[in-house]
Amino acid sequence: MIQAAIMGYGTIGSGVAEILEQNQAEITRAAGQNVALKYVLDLRDFPGTPIADKIVHEFKVIEEDPDVQIVVETMGGLNPSYPFVKASLEAGKHVVTSNKALVAAHGTELLAIAKKKGVNFFFEASVGGGIPIIRPLYRCLKGEKIEEITGILNGTTNYILTKMDKEGETFEHALKEAQELGYAERNPEADVEGQDTCRKIAILTAMATGKEVNYEDIYTEGITKITDVDFKYAEKLGTSVKLFGSSRIQGDEVHAFVAPVMIGRDHPLYMVSDVFNGILVKGNMLGTTMYYGSGAGKLPTASAVIADIIEAAQNEKQNVPMGWTDERLEIAEMETSAHRYFVRIAGTAAEKLAEVTTLFGEVTVVELDGLDEFAVLTGKLTEAAFQDMAAKLDQGYQAAGEDGIRQMIRAEVE
Amino acid sequence: MIQAAIMGYGTIGSGVAEILEQNQAEITRAAGQNVALKYVLDLRDFPGTPIADKIVHEFKVIEEDPDVQIVVETMGGLNPSYPFVKASLEAGKHVVTSNKALVAAHGTELLAIAKKKGVNFFFEASVGGGIPIIRPLYRCLKGEKIEEITGILNGTTNYILTKMDKEGETFEHALKEAQELGYAERNPEADVEGQDTCRKIAILTAMATGKEVNYEDIYTEGITKITDVDFKYAEKLGTSVKLFGSSRIQGDEVHAFVAPVMIGRDHPLYMVSDVFNGILVKGNMLGTTMYYGSGAGKLPTASAVIADIIEAAQNEKQNVPMGWTDERLEIAEMETSAHRYFVRIAGTAAEKLAEVTTLFGEVTVVELDGLDEFAVLTGKLTEAAFQDMAAKLDQGYQAAGEDGIRQMIRAEVE
């Protein structure tokens, strides 16, 4: 038997307790031993629930109990998660976490402590909810040179964009609906501004490259400027718009960004709708693979925590190498990355197209009835070149006292 | 350093040698030691190639060389693969194979020998080419009760069906094209009759249930009866037709089949086109996940072999439990499984619908211009009930000297 403690009895923590109970036979068989829940750390009591007698209010109880070999951190945030997790590892306990903020901010240090102590620090649930993605990266794809990881990593924004796409809703309306359904927080900034996705792609990039990633180095743009009008053009183009977290790795040159991207129907992530997540991994030998599932939710996320608990129990006496070192990854400046661009421009194509093609080169033009604007899809340009051309185009408009570019969305369309 | 031998220098075997060379740094880092190729067993010589000096023609050389710790079997078929693999395991060597026929026919025995000898028998490449699916089942999803595994597991048939769907081709024409491109064999029976898919779903079912599966117990129907007319209806219905290998597990009741299935656009496997494979896994806590990638091809498949080689090297001295026991899984009779059915019926809906609804209950009707038939989509019925109703309907036609049911395709449409 191996004993575990859960820190934080919220949605995910209670899901973990529930699965430990309900799938006990499967977990025992897989772990090679019974996994027993000894403590649940929470500020609250939960009288009348199955874990009522396991509640403790002091971390010290867990830290100082040598019988607790696995600590499950499902509190979220950095404080007190970070000191508690660090102390648990220092005390020679395995730690399993669902906390992307913790892993993105302190992963390198916590992995190093785990290694030193001969225990494990696992975080499958920190990215992609229930989708196995961290473990495939260190268990299945370690013989590959990873060339790209691109994911739809945030269920809230994907739900909002899906509503805008399929039902023509405005951003504001779709956000409100997501809030009413409990998919979005009252303060949705971390989701809609891309910060959540940023931490997740930082973790995936560290796993793919074996290097430490400072998530603040990753260019991050949210979805708050995407409008229902953009989706009208998208429909005409047979495309959709998704919030991507993406890293492209070519030797020592790594580009990473979080931004809305316009994609076509043949993109493997096109079908990832609603609150689902999908992650595309491209290896130099393997080609493209894709992993799809529930990116959030109590039981799917708790299921990923359970997979980590099982691996910790299987490796009770040894550290499993994750390949994430303390060498810092250098991420190229966003302005050196190249994309196609979907651009909405005031005026009519008839008047403006000559100027537009002079600046951007050959473009695909899209026009919608009843709008005093048109849109183009450019060829591949670096960000720097695009910004420069866009500024020149805007100048022309401003001189004439008009609006210029109304929207720019990066595009990956064949 | 750990030394390996490859048996069979065909497409996959040569791919393995190529990746061992090209991704040497990644493989060494992941395996924790250098993986050196000592021998390549083949009847042919390969003068002037990098492996020319490694060629041996006698299995005995590999079997009797204690330096060879990993044997890679990429010959295919059962003879001499089976005796060679068995002897390698008996000699205390790890075996990695891409051979679905071998795993489906002898997996239980070979896994038992590996366990007894404290070595490993790995077969990631036997299903889904480069897609990590076997390893996720024993590494990531072991705490789940698996409720369903459904896959598009054969690239050849998926290519043919995609051509029929997107370009309106007949089966015969699409098959010919697949043969010209080298996607289909001159004798395509194992693919188009579903036998390849059958072996793969048998392996996945054994991994999901932990029990031995006799692939001959799995109802298997290929795609040779699917026509371009079916796809005309599918287009009107917003559906497609894919060859599924599928197991549905509810407690002790397991249904498994290989058959073409009509699915809607919201099915996670709808987007799996051309030679790609996709595998959906549903867990009781996790919900639905999906794994997508190249189901065949030299380097993707070899990449899966490499992942197994790495895991064998990491576990040089121990057997990794795969959870596949020798307890035989009982698979329910096909006639007790329930589906919706797409049915094409001679005559017009106006004449025949009353009779059809009397038999099948409420149906969705589809009519195409210029055909002397119509189609319906039934509600969920057991196979036994459907066959009975279909026979009754046919009788009515035969009595009137007419054609009856022209086509039946199982359907999973919302």
C-alpha cells in the first residue's frame, strides 16, 4: 500500500478522491499496490462527506508524516502551492500537480529537487486536462526531434470562438454565455487574454526541447479583438479562428506565440470545438500526430492526476527522467516569425487593391455584401515586414482622413 | 551501450536503421545509453549501404550472441517471425515488433514468456503506425475503465473511402488508384475485407480489457460493397462512411466489430482522411480522447518501433507490466449489438414508406433525384431485430417480383 494526501479539495481535488474510490480496482492493478488516501488538506471542513475524517488544516501534518509518499497538489496559484510542493519534495515525497501556473513558474527547480531526492514531480493534468500529452512527450516521442507543438489549450476561449463561429454571436455575448455556464470566470482575463494558454505552451515547449522556458518570453495575444464580422469572412473562406499556443522548433531557432489563428478545414485542429482541447505534435520522423479530448472538467482532469499517481506508485523508489533541464531556451523575437495574414481593410477592393498588392504582394480577396470594407489573405511574410507594410498602408488612409486596417489575424490556410 | 538486431530489412526495418542513425543524440539521451545496431537479418545482401557489414543470413547468429539485448522484428507474417521472436525472448532478449499478425495471434504467449524471462515484448508499431496508442493504454489510461475503443486503423481503406467521398469515385477506381500509388497491395484483400483492421482492434481490445482476444471472434465486414451511390446519400445527409474497428465494453459485456460505419461531421473521427489513422478511446472518468496521425509509412511506423527500443533500453533489467493476461475475453454475438442503420430501398418513399415505418419504426428519409430508390436512417435496433425486419421487407418485394434492400450501412449519427 502507498498513501497519498490531497492538498486543496476543490473541483479537481474532489474529483481525484472520487476516482480513487470508484476506480480502485483498476488503480490498484495498474499501480501494483493499493493507493490509500490518508489526508485532505483544506481550510474548510466537509462534514458528512466520505473524506470528513481525512481533513487536516495544517500542511505540517502531511509534511511530517513519513507514511505519506504521494502529495497531490490541486490548490492552484503559487501561494501556498509553491512552498508546500517544494517542502513535500524536500521531505522525499512524490508530488503530482494539476497546477500550470506552478509548473510554468517553478518547474525547473521542482524537477531538480525531485531528481536530487529520488522522487517524482509529475504534472500531466497541468496541460490539456484529461488528454495524455505530457506523458506521450517523455514516454513515446523521446526519440523524435520535435519540430512543432501547436495546441488549442484553453476550453473557455475555444467555447467562445465556437459560439461565435457556429451561431454568429458577438464576443461579448459568447463570453457572457460561457460565464453563465460556468465555463468562464467572473474575471475572465487569464483565459481571454491568452495567459492560461501561454503557461501551457511554455510547459509543452520545455518538454519538447528539454530546456527551461520563461513564459514571459512568449508573445501572447488573446481573443478579445476577434469579432462576429471576422467569422463572416471566415465562413466565406471556409475557415475558422482558433486560439493557438504554438512553438516551432528548427534547430536552435525556436518561435513561440499565443494568438488567434485563422485555419482551414483541412487543419487537424479545425474539428476541435466547444470546451475540447487538441494538441498537434510534429516530429522529424513521425510526422504529424494529434491528441484530442476534454481540456478541463472535474473528472477528466482528475483522471490525468490519477495517471500521475499510478506512475509515482510504480516508481516509488526512483526518479523517472522527464528530460527538462535547467538550460534556458532562447525564443526568437516575434517579429522574426513568418505567417500569412488575414487583413480587413476599409474601402472597396476596386479602389484599394492596387495599393494593397503593391505593399503585400499577391493576395486572396474576400468581399461581403453590405460592408464598407474588404479583406485579403496575404502570402507568408515576417511579422516585421507585415507591420511595416501595414503602417505604410495606414498612413495612406490617414492622409486621406480615413480608417485603415480594421483587423489582422494570422492565418494558416493552404 | 545496448546492442540491437533488426530482423527484416524491408520498409520498416530500414526505417528503424535510418532513425537510429539520424536521431542518435535524441535516442541516446532518452534511452540513457547508446543504442547500437549490431546485426540486420535478411535473406538479401545490401552491398554499398551503411548496414552492409551488419547483414547476417542466419537467425542463430543473433540468438546466440549474448551482446544482442534487443531484437527488432519487422519481417511481418507468422513464419519465421513467430519462432524467431519466441526464441529471442527465451534467450532473454527484449523483442520489439511492428507485426500485428504476430501480436494478434501469439501476443498472450509472447508476453508471458517476456514476463517469465524478465524482459519486454513491445508492439507500439503494430497498431496505428506512428500514433502512440499502445503505450498510452498501459502508461496513461490504466486507472480508467475503458468503455470504448473505436479506430480508423487501416490507411489503405481510409484512402479509398476518402477518394470515394471527396471525388465521387467508384470503389474499383479508388482501389486502382491506391494500388498505383503503392497504398494498396496487388492483392488488397487483407485491407479491403477488414482483416487488417480486425487484428488491430483485437490487440487494442486486449490492451483495454487486460484479456486475451481471439480475433476470429470479432465480426468483420470490409468495404467492398460500399458504392459511389452511398456517398451521394452521405453527402446529402452531411455524413461520411469510414471503416471502423470498434469495441464497446460495458462491464462483462463486450461488443466488437469491424464494419463500415456512417458518421456525422461532429464525430471526432470524421476528420480522419486519406491514409491517416485515428483512434478514439472513451474512459469512464476521462470521457472521450482521440489520437491521430500517420497510420503507416516507413518513418512514422519506424518511429513507433524506436519508442519501444527506448523503453526496452530504459527497462533493460525489468519487465514492464502491460496488463494483458491469459484470461480469454468473451465477445458478445454480433446479433446482440445495437446500431442505427442506413438502408437503401428500391422504389419510392411515397409507395413504400408506410411499410418501412411499420417495420423499422420512425426513420429519417433521404431521396436523391434520378434514382429508382430511396434511403432511410433507422433508430437504434439490435442486429437481430434489424435482420428480421429487413428479411420481412425483402419478402414483400420478392412477392411482387421486385428488388428489396439494396444496401445497409451501420450508422452513428446524432
